[in-house]
Amino acid sequence: MTVVYLDNNATTAVDPEVLAAMLPYLTEYYGNPSSMHRFGGQVAKAIQTAREQVADLLGALPTEIVFTSGGTEGNNTAIRSALAAFPDRRHIVTTQVEHACVLNLCKTLEKQGYRVTYLSVDRHGMLDLLELEAALTGDTAVVSTMYANNETGVIFPIEQIGQIVKSRGVLFHVDAVQAVGKIPISLHHSTIDFLTLSGHKFHAPKGVGALFVRRGVRFYPYLIGGHQERNRRAGTENVAGIVGLGKAAALAQSYLQQQGAVAALRDRLEQTLVAQIPDTVVNGQGSPRLPNTANIGFKYIEGEAILLMLDREGICASSGSACTSDSLEPSHVLQAMGLPHSVLHGSIRFSLSRYTTAADIDRVTAVMPEIVARLRALSPFQTEEEAWLQSPTLATHV
Amino acid sequence: MWNYSDKVLDLFYNPRNQGVIEDTQEPGFAVVRGEVGSIACGDALRLHLKIDVAQDRIVDARFQTFGCTSAIASSSALTEMVKGLTLDEALAITNQDIVAYLGGLPQQKMHCSVMGQEALEKAIYQYRGITPPHLGEHAEGEWVCTCFGVTREQIRRVIQQNRLTTAEAVTHYTKAGGGCGSCLRLVDEILAEATAPMTNVQKIQKIQSVLADLRPYLQADGGDVELFDVHGDRVSVVLKGACGSCASRVTTLKEVIEQRLRQEVWPALVVEAVRPVS
């Protein structure tokens, strides 16, 4: 059975051209780019080319690109650098729907004496800019928000946010891990000070990413050591990964025009499922969204069970359901949107890529009605009125 | 991805006994339901039992489950396990028995087996008109975990039955502490209490409280039970009234009482029925 891979927000397939570009740097060109011989020097040139390719995709300068190990490192580095730049400020503003690497870093920083404001979102997954304005104080060092949400694909109004942030003299970090390669990004005239990206979300391998640091923004490295990356990120370069990231960035640039086709497939998936299956909702539908992401709530059933049913059909998707992780709480993103419990636990994310075909979508729409019907036949809930099960502390009182 | 056993996957993909049992008021049979969990908690089970009243035996069992793979498999396993059992035999089923039937569950999924055991008890106790302390109505202050609605008594029992030693394990088995985490300190206290070696006085108090729970059920049958003495692992009880005069009841009762005491007080204890010295 061929696999239908609709979990591209988790990770993507390495593009064959990316792999081809990388392979020589895992075999014959194994020199250290810092070495004082041509054998190493040619590797340094390859890294420079990759830096230009990534900068081109972002509309940035090559000197503004720092290669990292991925999204987590980029986000940690940017936020800590911003705090180091304002040693007297103890306040951070972020949102309730960030990735774990930002949220857990903020929780750690709270223990170290920082104050963090977690901005709320509405039921469409959108921020209230007035809440942002009210949150900023003279003590705020950095605002860190996503460009687009990994679970729902909802895109934040980054430039509007940036205008507010910059007008208050605060540093602005954007986690663009899900946005890069899916929507056009131009940093040249942007308000963004730091922007994080990760290679494996757009067909480069895992373990490589980049942090954009605006020219003129004071930067404090996270990893201390050698002089690599112009003293901004110590450690011998992940050469093959960086070359792959560069190639993936160049390819992403050329595929950006095709994102409309991805969106058309995504829309077809959503529309067909909603039309075929009662009590089905598209989460975040009212907001601008990434072209590739569909987050669909199937009421009265549980996400992990749906995923295992899909898995048996060779379909890969994901769920923020409590049962899919060590956490017992359902998706913090969908919770922040205030979705009802009936939707929270039964939401599935299908995330497409440029490799997704109409046949893939048809496979999903062919099996999904049957899967949902089977699980609903097992479920004690058929309506929102099943009061005895709405709340754990109410259950025994009814 | 969770490492589910073949049995779990089989019962998930091909669930046995799903559905409801309608109460058709058939003479000689009773239909009861046990409901645990909530949609807010992420899993819920409604267990249906059909009971042969004269034989005190479960003749049919069905389930409706909202939950993940292991919740559905645990529910289905439970219905397979209880069919044909007397109610006393069914009450002796622990969550560990469900786990064993399933060929194991991932640690983080143990609460699915506890949910099965609780639904079974709820259904049977409801049929018998008794409310055991760990499943009863709860006043606000008795909740330990308000995120998932878990009481002190539930936690204590799961610790005893599964010999849990860490708060993390308690979370795996009951979900308590898996939400905001603010009750974890309380869970630690309950753990310390439950795992500390008991003095004789504590043993006697605990035995008395278990017997007090069982007493209404015995009294309904015209009998009663009293603690006579505790000597090492030997717990002597006096069976009174109808219980004391019926030989077969003495054997069953001794077993039921022993089972419950082993689960709730300490696992090595042995119950013996004695006649009071007059």
C-alpha cells in the first residue's frame, strides 16, 4: 500500500534535488570550512552559496542569516538574545498558541524572574491587537509570535503586529517555521528583528535551520565556542545540511507560485469532508491560513482513534488530541481558541505539500466517512446535550 | 506512536460487544449502566450489563466508548471478561486483570483500564443500591484533581491495587495531575500515606472502614460482619445472621471480603471466619 502523507507540518520528504546537492558534502567534500586550505575553502564557498539562497527566499541580506540546528535552536537563541540586549527589562510578550519550544522556554524564564504575557486568540485563532498594545510596557524586552500556526495554519498579521511592537521600542521575533516556503516572505522592509526557520518543514533534511538577525540588531550568541557564523553560532558547520537547506530554499522560491494548487487541493479536502460528514467543522476557517493546512474537527469521537483508523488505510495525519502525547490535555491551540470539548478531542490536522496529489485527497475522502461512522457508532455521545459527560467535576452531580 | 499489543489493536479494529442493551423489562433480568469519564476528560465509558437476578450473574455486557484506541480496547475487553460471571466474581476484577487480558498497555494509557474497572463497579453497585466511597457523590473539597475530577479515594485505591510509588505513575493510572499539575503535591502526600508501613492501629482502622462499606450489602441479605482480631497477616472476622448460618455463603463471603481487604488494605492478608467466644 502506498502511503498518503498528509503530515507535512510535522516534517517533509527531502526533495531528491536537495539530496543530490548534499551528497558530495557527505562524501568527497568533507573538508572543514574553517581550514586554511583549498580543500576546506571550497566547502566554505558552498556554505556561502547556501546563505545567499536562504537570504533570497526571505528577501534578506546573506549576512543576516545564521545557520542553526533548526526551529528550537533559532527560537531559543532569538529570545535569549533579545533579553540579553535589554538586561534591565524583565517582560516578554508571546501568545498562547506558540510552539512548545517558545512556551516552555517562557515558562523556564518565568522561573528565572521574567514576567510573560501570553496573548489570547479568538475562536478563529486570531490575535487582538489592542490586547497586544495594552500588554507592552517600558519593561518589555521582546515580543515573540508565530508567523503561522502549526496546528491550524492561521496566519498572524505580522506587519501590523510589528508596527505596534517597533513603535514601542521593543524587539520583535517571529517563529516562521511553518510559514517559510509556503507563503512569500520579504524581510527587507519588514519590522521583524529575528525570524526563525527550519529546513525539514520545506523539504530539506532534519537538523538544519536558520535564524534571520536584522542588520544592526544587537546579537548575543547562544552557543559559545569557535568563530563560525561570524561569531554568532559556534560549532563546526553541518555542511551537508546547510547545503541542503540552501537548495531547498531555492526550490521553495520556485514552487511558491504553485501554492495556489496546494490550496485548491486543501479546499477540496475540507469541502468534501464537511459535505459528506455531519457534525464536522473546519477550525480556523474564518482567518487567513497557510495554503497547505486543514484542521478539521469531527465531533463526538477522539482523535487518536481516528489516526489509527487512518493509519490502517496508509494515511498519515496528526491530531492535537490528548491521547496522542504524554500530555493529558488536548491541543493548547484549539483550547486557546475556546473550541467545545466535542471538537477539541476529535480534531485532525491534514497538512499537504507540493507532492500531494488529487488522488491522495480522494483516498482520504473515500475512507473518512466510514471511519467517522464506525467511531461514532461506538461513542456514547451523539449530541452536545449529553450533559453527564460535559465536565469532570459535574459528571457525578447530574 | 504508541506501542499497542496485538490484542489491543484487534479489539480496537474489531470491537466485541459494542452498543447498548435496551431494558425490555424481561422478567427475571435487570439491565444496568455504569458511566464514567466525560467528554471534557477526553474519554468516557458507558457500560451496559444484563443481569440474571436469580443467579446474580451477568448474562450480557455491551459498551459505548468515547476515547482513544486503548480506551475502546479496554472497554471491549471488559465486556468479554465479565460475561457469564456472578456479580461477586465480576467485582473481583481489577484494572490489572484488564491490562493482562489486553497483553499490556503503555504506561501512559493505564487510566483506560482503571476506567473499565470503575464503570463495572458503578454498574454493579448501582444495581445493588450501594455507593462505594471512591465512586460516590463528591463534595467540592474532596477533589484532588479538579482538571480531571479525581478524588482522594480513587487515587488511594489505584495506588494500593497497582502498588504505585510515584506521582507520575498515579497520573498514568488516574490522569490526576496531568492537567494544570497543581495537585501533584497532594498526590505525593497521598502516596506517602498509602505506601508508609501501617501500624496495627492503622490496619484495624482501615479494615473497619472497608467492612463498613461492605456491611450494607451483607445486611441487605440479612447478615452482617464484624472484625474480631488482627494477628500478623491473619484477619479474623465474625459472620453474623444469615451469613453465619449458610455454609456456601460463608465461603463466598470470606472470599469477597478477603479480596476487598487485600485490594484496599494490604495484599498479603488472609481472612478467616471465626465464631465469637461466648
